[in-house]
Amino acid sequence: MSDFTAPLGLSQPTVSHHLRILTEAGLLEREKRGVWAIYRPVPSAIAAIANLLTPPRKRATRKTR
């Protein structure tokens, strides 16, 4: 989390809160390694969001590639 605080300009508790929310929503996976927590995106969840945000006309074009 300390990697996010300075670039985002947010406090560590705020970053922790948002990472927890994103994990509970299924967008991130959390792996505990000792005192560290490693977060990674869930590819299928990110793809589903990208699909929702892509205009239908562009979705049809992307599928034919």
C-alpha cells in the first residue's frame, strides 16, 4: 500500500479502505505474504467492466478481430 500513498496523494488508511472495497467487489485478489499484502486485478472482472464501458458499436468491431 505504501507504493500507492504518495502517487495518489492519499493516506494509508484511505488506500487500505479502497483496496478492501475493490477486493470485496471481486475486482482485485489479495494474497497475504507475511506482513505484506499483494494485490492483483482479476482479469475476468476487469474484462467485464471494459465490456460494459465499451460502446456497442466498438464491441462488435473488437470481436471480429
